[in-house]
Amino acid sequence: MRQIIRQREIVVDAWRYPGEAGDGPVVQPLAEYLAVVLAGQAPEHGTGVRIGPTDEVERLGPHLGRVDLVVVEFPKNGDGRGFTQGQMLRQRYRYAGELRAAGVIFRDHMFYLARCGFDAFDLAPGESPQAALAALHSFSVAYQGASDAGVHTHGRRCG
């Protein structure tokens, strides 16, 4: 089973991505999820949605109350669109469920992804979950406001 980092702990992932065998809820691609919603067949809860870099977060916005997990895909190193998508979900749409970065995620990205509001990470193959978890504490001071909670500057909360 896949191990991920969720809420700053290494855990076994209960969700399945499309095409994976096993039990547990399946994360649907955005287009597939929206088709189910338009057909009036979307469940009230227990839904996971995967967003690709070209997907428009705005299309998911009105339905976020039904979504327990949003997986933002990072298909290659250097593609920063997922950072923006994560921030939009947290700040503009006030999404409070699990927000997971998945794909080509390295420990060097962890601190910055957390600042954008990601609270779960499905790392690139070969990345050490322990080293990535330690990377969340790379910096002790942040001057910019952000979507994460718990980052403080000289006793004042940022964000």
C-alpha cells in the first residue's frame, strides 16, 4: 500500500487512484466527477477529486462541500501551477478538507507546498518520507502571509 504524509505523519493511504486495485474510495479525475455531479448522482460525502495542471479550479469550487479529498497533480518538476491551485482552494474557496500534492513531489518542495495550504503529500518514487517530513521544518521564520497555520514570526502569526 502507498504511504503518504498526512497532517505531518507518515500514514498508509486509504484512497485509491484510478486504475489501482484494492478496497477503499476512488479518487476521480475532475471531468469524471463533474459529469457525475451534472447527472445528479454525486454522493453527499466521501468523494475524492484529482485536479490536473490544466484543470480549472473554478469548476470544482461550487461542489467542494461534498469533497473530502482534493489531489493536485504535479506531473513534472518545475510545473508550478499546482501551487496556485492549492492556494486558490484554501484561500478563495475556503476548502477545509484534505489537500494533497501528488506526483513529482520532492522534499525540497514540502515547506512551500505547506505554505500554500497542502496538508498531505504523495511523494515521487524513491523519495524518503522521513526526509520529506523533516523538510517541513526547513525554515523557522516566514515573512509572507500564507494558507498554512502554525507559522509564526517573532510571536506573531503569519497569514
